[in-house]
Amino acid sequence: MSSKGEHHSIPLSVLLKRESANEKIDNPELVHGQFNQSKKGEDFTFVKTECQRVTGDGLTTFSVFGLFDGHNGSAAAIYTKENLLNNVLAALPSDLNRDEWVSALPRALVAGFVKTDKDFQERARTSGTTVTFVIVEGWVVSVASVGDSRCILEPAEGGVYHLSADHRLEINEEERDRVTASGGEVGRLNTGGGTEIGPLRCWPGGLCLSRSIGDLDVGEYIVPVPYVKQVKLSSAGGRLVISSDGVWDAISAEESLDCCRGLPPEASAEHIVKAAVGKKGIRDDTTCIVVDILPSEKPAASVPPPKKQGKGIIKSMFKRKSSGSSSNIEKEYLEPDEVEELFEEGSAMLSERLDTKYPLCNMFKLFMCAVCQVEVKPGEGVSIHAGTANCPKLRPWDGPFLCASCQEKKDAMEGKRSSGDRHSSESD
């Protein structure tokens, strides 16, 4: 038996088998389907599969799935659907290899969300939208979300993983504290005589969410900075369910998966929506996208029923790899059997989300705004860390940098400038 801390050498047979299997392992089969029952006509979806990208180590493909649940009109949802992917890709350097590209996605998603929100608000529209945005590259799933639409994962090994956050003020105490610290007011609808009803809302405006794209009329402390989670599936694959709150207000994650067990994605999406509507009626737009991530050698079919680890168990923590015995080395290297968490961050502070420490120190160019990608003349850019506790420790050239317009946006989101100041400056 090997001593603690000793590293096993990988047998040559394992390396050869791994090399021959790389093509299949790195390129799973994606099958998707969607279904909707509309009440207001403000839910929109975006699906783009097999997007090609030339990297330093060859040609790779990725697929994108988006769900946009609009409110106060559909303008924000439509605009975000049409522009978010381009804004995310624009924040990714063109010379990254495959692994670097995947590692850079979390920050690019933040930059793309903020730019989309900023560009939309400059059109002076008052509607807003939740966003759940999923990028699948190989076996890596990256999810960025604002609002109360959600994405869950059921890996082939079993369990349920939540890949998005719920930004409803009613259930998120941390977000309530952030909104009030930034100048917003949180409370229920007052019907007079001291009677308060309904969920917690942000005033003025009465929005139930603390994060969205749009909603300038509510206040800029309703931020577009997404919660981002990135995981890597085993080569056994899994199923993603992306749904608007019309589903999750009626059924649980377990119920959504159980009601369509063994069905292909399109039929599964329909079953999930109809299960939700059947339980509470069509009170809201109800939309679902189902994506099966399958080993490429298997036929395009639904994910097989997973091994049950106990009814009703929700996996909130990701599995950790355990060390295998020397007799199982080959199996361990060839057949990863656990979901691996690569990244998770939910802070609303841009200085934390666009930090240069992770994952690529050179991701943001010195004379380029980290959010809107416009050129910034030397001396005009403002460090993302300006005004933070880290600022005294940083050198003048430490980035990334923001242009003046994006710095104003950052200050407003952090409560350092009220949204009313923006209207005043624009009207002058």
C-alpha cells in the first residue's frame, strides 16, 4: 500500500486508452427541447447549438441556452436575448486555448451582463428581465443568473444540483441588506391603515427582485451582476432543466425531474410545464428548456433514470473526489464519476467579480474597458479597485480598468451615486 501523499504513476495503457477516447469524451451529444404556456407573452428563450470557435489548440464548439422572463413589458427581455451572447463573447480574448476560454467565462459573463444592462438602460426603457444563461462547452456547464428563473442539473449518477441563485427579496436576506445599504427601501405593499400584504419589494417601483437587467425606474441598486456557477460533468452526462418562476412557484426541483423521468427533452419540457400549470393554473408565463448532455457514442435519447440516493434529497454540496486504490487506478482515470465544481461566485461588487487574480491575469487589456470593451486612453481609465479597501495596495497601472461611463454605472450600483443623478446629468 502506498504511503499518504504518494502520487500514483499513470499506466501507459491508461494513457493510450485515454488518448483514443479523447474525441468522444470531449464532445458529448446535446439534445434539447422546450415548451411554453403564455399568460403575458413576456417569456423568451434563446438556443444556439454547435457554435464554432477557433482556438490555439484547434476548433471547438459550444452551445448556449437562455431564458428571459420579462416584466413591465417585453423590451428588456427581447433586447437581452438579441445582445447578451455577443457581449459575453466580446469580453473573451481571441487568443485563448480551450481551457483558458472555459476559465475566463465567469468574468466574461459578468462583463456581458453589465454591458447589456447599461446599453439597454441608455435607451431609457423601463421594463426589466430575469436571465438564466447557460453555456455548455464539452462537459463543462457555466450558468449565469439574475432574478428568479432557475437552472438545475441532474447528473447521470443521481442527485439534484442547483446551478443558479434566487434573487427574490423575500428569501434572500443578504440581498435585502445590500439593497438597503445602497439606498433602496425594502418592504411589503402597504394597503393603508398599517396593513401590509404580499412579498417583500424594493421601493420605489415595487420590484420583488434584487437583480435583473433593465428596471432603471426602480433604481440602479437593482443590479445586473449575475451569480455564476461552473461545473464539470462526468462522461456519463446529465440533464439540465431551465425554467421560469412559473414552474418553480408550483413544483419543486425533484417533482420537475420525476414527472418526466425517461422521456426525451421536448416531451419532458412539456410535461414539466403542464405539471406546474395543472397544480396552480396559468398565473404567469411558464417556460421550460430541457437539455440532455449525453456520451456521444450513445443514441440521442433521454438521460436514464439515475440511481436514487434517497427520495427528496437535494444535493447542495458537490461531491469530492476520493482517492482510489492502486488496483483501481485505470478505472479512476478513465471513468470520472462525480460532478466537479470549478467556480462559484455571487458577489454584486464588480471589483470582486472582475478581479485580475482569477482566472487569467492578462484577460483584460490595459487600455480597454473591462465591461464595454471600448478603448481607454492612458490616464483616463479608472481602476476597478478604485475606492475599495485594496486600492492603497495597488499600483496606478493595476487593472482591470473601466471607462468613465462604466465607472459611473459601478458607483450607482454600489450606492455611491443615486440613479437620479444620471437623469439630471443627461438632461443638462
